[in-house]
Amino acid sequence: MTRINEAVMRVSQPGADLPELAAYQDEPPQMASGSVGKTGYLRMMFAVSGQRSVLKQVDRRVPFLVQRALYWDEMMPHMPCVFVISTSGCVLQGDRLAMDIHVAAQACGHVTTQSATKIHAMENNYAAQMQTITLDEDSYLEVIPEQVIPHCGSRFISDTRITLHPTATLIYAEILMSGRKHHDADRGFRFDVYSSHICASSHVGNPLFTERYVLEPGKQPLNTPAVMGPFDVFGNVILLTPACHHQRIIDRITPLYDEAAGLACGVSRLPNECGLIFKALGKESPQVKAAIRLFWRIAREEILGITLPAPFIWR
């Protein structure tokens, strides 16, 4: 219970002092922010048991739900795969969500979501998410959720903090769409605020990198050159892995800008030789997902010597 309370307190803080959320501190009249049912907590721990890794611990509070680990990856049959499910179906004003993932030494895991994460329109306050990811020695984790869809008038802040051992590997992906693209009433980038902060440090506390971006389409349109341009979907993949793998992965990625095909992508190095960052822009989500999947496959092959299985036809 102490860990839950600490997580709830942390996730209540990120938006309190940020200038981009200063105008959205009012409380929803229906139900106060962070109240029961609006404070989600999920903690998962992956560990080795016998010849495979298992989901050893799960601790949750609604609206988060995790049922059981599955072993659907034919190329890594020893890796537990977990769907993170939201019983509320979407993210609403005043929601405070905290997720904690710990991968023990030599263990592995795959975490995804059951569908796109929809951030609904908001009249009051904002929604906040805090993620804490810890990887021990020689561990391996894939966090590959479905896309985030911020609806018109939504405000959302995400804070992700990563701690990992130098021998560990993390593949962390996110996809952001331009609202409900094919819904004429609120299509395009019409959310109020989307604020993202991701940072990583070593297991002894040395900072590795920080990435932060604040999107406010009402103040600065996103469909401009050097931002989104003609594209509607943004994909971001952070790969933290030992430096010996970096160049081989870079050599297999060809930078691309093809407006006619609706895709632009490329890879760069992160500071302190901690890993790589891959970004993709597309006009539709399947194009960005395909680009991310290619990078994911190359990373797996170069780091583990194992490829990806064929994608599910229903994903």
C-alpha cells in the first residue's frame, strides 16, 4: 500500500507547476481529480523462473487491469507478453495514472495495450500519467503500446522515468495521432496540450538522456515545416542498449523522406552512448507502425539474434 500511495502522490504533482498546464488547474465538478476510480496504479515485475521469464508480481488499482501473461511470441517463447487494459475505456479529465515496470536480472518481458489510448475532450483540469521503468542486469523489455489519440480539447501530460543497468536493453515506443482524423467535427491537431517528458539514468544514478516536448496547437500550429509538415502521425522509439550494438543497427536503417508515400523516418544516437532514437512521421498510422516494426525487428536481430514473428492480422 505504501508503494501505491507514493505513486499516487508522484502522479499528482507533474502538472501542478508546469506553465503549459497553469490554465487547467480547476477541478471537475462531476468528480475531483485523482479521486477513487480516477487514480489508476499498475505495478508489474518480470523475473526468471526455470527456463522462462514470468510475470512474478502484479499490483493494480482501477482503471488498470492486467489478467495474465501470455507466450504468443514464437521467436521468443520464453518471454511473457502482457496486455495493459483500461476498464474505463479512455482517459478522462482529472485522471491520474501511474505505472511501474520492473524487470529482474536476466528476465525479459513485452508490454502492450489492448487498443488505442483515447484521451477525451476536457472542460476542466487535465489528465496525467507517470511511468517508472527499471531494468536490472542483462534484462530485456519491449514496451510497444498502440497509438495515443488526443481528442479535440484534451490536455495530457506524460512523465516517463527509466533506470537501467548498462547490460540491459529497453525498446520503448509511442505513437501520437492528430486526434480523430476522419471525424470532421474535431479532426486534426486540435487538442489543447500534449506534454511529454522522458528521461533515463544508469543503475547508479548517472543521467543518460532527457527528451521533453510540449505541443500546444492553439499557440503554435503543428502542420508547419520542421514540425509535422504534411504528416498526421508521429512515432517515437527509444532504444537503450549496450553501445556495441549501435552502429550495426544504424547501418541497416536508411533515412527516408517521401511525402508522396506519406512517410518520413530516421535514426539518431542518444547522448552518453546509451542508445538510439528512431522517429517516424506518416499520414496514416499503419505507415508509422510499419516503420517502427522494421526498426524493432532490426534491433532484435542485432541485439538478440532473434527476429520478429509475423504480425497478427488483427493488430
